[in-house]
Amino acid sequence: MSNFLEHLKQVIPEENIRLNEPMKNHTTFRIGGNADFFVSVNREQLPQILTVAKQDEVPVTIIGNGSNLLVKDGGIRGLVVEIGKDMEDIQLHENCITASAGALLSKIARAAADAGLSGLEFASGIPGSLGGAVVMNAGAYGGEMKQVLVSARVLDKNGEERILSNEDLDLSYRHSCIEEKGYIVVEATIRLTPKEKEQIFAEMEDIRKRRLEKQPLEFPSAGSTFKRPEGYFAGKLIQDSGLSGASVGGAQVSEKHNGFVINKGNATAQDVLTLIENVKKEVYRQFQVELVPEVKIVGE
Ligand SMILES: Cc1cc2nc3c(=O)[nH]c(=O)nc-3n(C[C@H](O)[C@H](O)[C@H](O)COP(=O)(O)OP(=O)(O)OC[C@H]3O[C@@H](n4cnc5c(N)ncnc54)[C@H](O)[C@@H]3O)c2cc1C
């Protein structure tokens, strides 16, 4: 590992390499143990860093804005690569937007609205990066990335760039092929439709109000903890199981939105995991429905 640090320094300035970095500083849950190595990269550094990690056999974990992540208390061994603030350029061309994977969805939605382009209103309040949104096929209020994505530029396991079309991405409910193929999203193109700016902003404002009213945005969380089981709503099942407000340590099933587990203060990942298990068991016992976490659980 000490060699790895020396090798890393050859491709990224030393001051940008953090050792034993608390992952709670990089997740919206505000939970997570330390990453051995942590870097936030730009487009040129990314392939070089992957090559170094591969040569030194250091495992790599990619994160975007950390808004769908539960990092375990033991932290993450190896290198965490954040695709964020150093990869966030947004370009408009005709009715399309091409943006780097680290650009926040909220910023892209705003840029679209400013240009009188409709289609991303649904995404304006999703606190993720474009890369994370492609991986998750993020969606809300009747919209999802699948409806607007033209293509994504990815790096494959050999560090080669590929362009995947919407079909290639194999997008379905909170799923794409990115994770199983081990790809890294570096850029994506979205196609939108011209519309009156006022209408776009009004729609975004309506969604913002609905989120504020329904979601416990005053507490750290990773959004909906569970995927929507077919034919049901996770929040409703949890409520009907009598679990609203149920808690373990600092983790609680939000009383405002039963589909969210929130960090009420100093929750550990273990608190959240135990609560998730309790909820899964009780919902299954009462309704024979298997809840599957939407949140990605990483680390050890
Ligand atoms: C308050 C709140 C509300 C939310 N509301 C919604 C909602 O309405 N709809 C919805 O769909 N989600 C919602 N989410 C969840 C989350 O914002 C989305 O899943 C988002 O798309 C995750 O993006 P991210 O950049 O934060 O990804 P991260 O959480 O950092 O990562 C998620 C997964 O993607 C991978 N990944 C991230 N970037 C890349 C990349 N560039 N290349 C390869 N892999 C990558 C990571 O390894 C991880 O497996 C909400 C979350 C919060 C906290």
C-alpha cells in the first residue's frame, strides 16, 4: 500500500490525496467509516488512477454525490474515487445536454430550464450526480433517466472508452447494466424538448414543494431506503406494519415518510442495517412481501 501512495502521487497532486478519509463526510446519510485512500478526480486523472490501482491490485470504489450510499462502519479498503466537483461541466447543443458524470442533476435540470428545455423537471430535486443517476436510472414523479438519456460515455474494466446507447444501458426500475459490467460513467447526453421556461420552472417549483412536504429533508438520509415492490409502496407497507418511527440507535423510520430511514444523530451503519433487517422481517411476516434495499451498501 505504501508503494501505491507513491504511485498515486505520480498522477494526482499529493494535496488531493486523503488518507483514512471519513466517508460520513461524503454521504448524505452522514454515516460511514474511513476509506484507506480517497481522491476526487478530473477527466484526465481518472483513467491514470485506475491504471495505477489495477497495477498495484488496490480495489476501487466509485462514488458520485453519495446520496444513495450506506457505507459500513469499518470503512472502505483500498481507494475511493469521487466523480464530483472536478467533473461537472455542462454543455448545451441543440435540444441536448452533454454533461460530465460529476455534474449534479439539480444543476443540469436548472441549465435545461434556463434554456427552455423540458424533460428533466422530475430530476431537479434528486440530490445525485449525473453518473449516479445513470447507474440508478434515477426517477421521480413519473419521470426517469431512461426517458431522456441518449447515451453514456463509460470507461470499461480495461480503461477503454465506450459509448453506450440508451438501449445498451439496459435501463429499468432503479437499474442499469453499469454496475454488473463494472463500467464507470464519465459523461452522458440527454435529449430534451423545447417548452416555455415559465412552465418548466413552475413544474420544478411544484415538485420542490411536494418533496418538502412529504420527505424528511431536515434529516440526513439516502432517500428511499427500499425499492418499490411490484404492486405495493414500500412506505405504505412499512406504515401498515406499524413501523412508523421505529428506531435502532440513531437510525429511525421517518414518521414523515415511512419509506425513508433517517439519521437522527450519530447513527452508525450498523444501526441502519439492523433497522433495515427488522423492517424487512416485520413486513414479510405481516404481508409476505420481500423488501429489497435501494440504497447501495458498501464497505466492511
Ligand atoms: C433526500 C433524498 C431524496 C432522493 N430522492 C430520489 C428520487 O426521487 N429518485 C431517485 O431515483 N433517487 C432519489 N434519491 C437517491 C439518490 O439521490 C439517487 O439514487 C442518485 O441517482 C444517486 O446519485 P449519486 O451521485 O449520489 O450516487 P452515489 O450515491 O454516489 O452512488 C450510487 C451508486 O452509483 C455508483 N456510481 C456513482 N457514480 C458513478 C459513476 N460515475 N460511474 C459508475 N458508478 C457510479 C456508485 O458506485 C453506487 O453504486 C434521493 C436521495 C436523497 C438523499
